Amino acid sequence: MKVEIWSDVMCPFCYIGKRRFEKALAAFPARDQVQVEWKSFQLAPGLKTEKGQSLDQYLSSSKGWSLEQARQANEQVTAMAAGEGLSYHLDKAIVANSFDAHRLIQLGKAYNRGSEVEEALFQAYFTEGKDIADANTLRQLGVAAGLPETAVADLLQSNAYAEAVENDIYESRQIGVKGVPFFVLNDKYAVTGAQAAETFAGALDRAFSEWEKEKDNPAVAG
């Protein structure tokens, strides 16, 4: 059964949602029959990378919040992440355009390492304060995630997989994705946001049960 996850690597709730979904999947009896595919989505496609701008400042200017409101929001999401075993250091985060990071994820999918690349990018952005728009950083992350160094180098020296990123974004519009993370199970069931692991567990149960029926009786799917 296929599970598609639209996500942006600069979305703090996407990393939290990833952990909660993984917790549910780890406890799912038929987890070996679930295929997870990460799909590209950009929260701020026109964003310019600014190393001197803090995340508090970015949120303040982009959302019309005061700096205090932005700081409080970041503290709240940091606490939420800690509850899932994630260490956010948002004071170190470099506000960066994620398009090239998504091209790296697409390359990762081609080598069956999509989840590993996604994890590496999340950790780099939220925990390590790395610039996910920097070519050298992306090269290091891609290789560390198990991708061939030559393939990563070729990617970063070209426009490869840009169309794949755009296609994912276009598809998200077609199915009505307004925010991420956005999970689609068995092409039918959608879960929006970083829901509790129990919610993902219930969705997996329902979607897998129907998938099994369709597999055993193709007429049901039609």
C-alpha cells in the first residue's frame, strides 16, 4: 500500500508529523507492505535565502506578527518537537529557499533513499542550523544519506529533478493541499497536519484493510 507525504523541509510541523507517522508505522503489523513516498511542497517558493535573518524575524515579517509573537510560536513548536524526541534549535536556523533541497529528495527517491534524505535535511535545518540552500551542504547531506557522490554532484551542477519537484507541487494543487504535512493513504484517505500517532494508526488500519480487499478483488477498486 502506498502512502504519499507532501512536506517542506523548512516546515517544523512536517518533521514532527514524520516522527508521529513513523511511530504509528513501526507498530503497524503490516508495515513491510507499506511504501512511503515523500512529495515536494514549498511553503514559500519565492523565498530568498538570507543568512543574517533570524527565523523570528522572518516569521514576524512574513506573517505580520510581532517579534515576541514569533518567538513564542517558535518556543511552542520547539516544545512540541521535544515531545517527539526532536531537538529544535530554531535560534540557529538559516532561512533558506528549499527548492534545491527538494531536488535532492527527488534524487534520493530515485535511489530508494527518499526517507533518509528527508530526515537528513530536517535535522540539518532544525537541529544543526545548516543552510539547506547551500550546494556544499546539500552534497554532504546527500552523500551521508547514502547517495552516490557523483550523482549528487551532477544534480547540483544542473537543473535535474526540477520538473519532478514542480510536478509534485502541481499535483498538490490538484488534490487541494493547502498546508503540510499532508498524507494520502492508498490514493483515497487523507490526513492533514502533524496528527497524533494514534490518528495515523487508525488511518493505516482503515486504508490497509481497503487496500487488501482491492488487491484480492480488483472489481472492488473499480
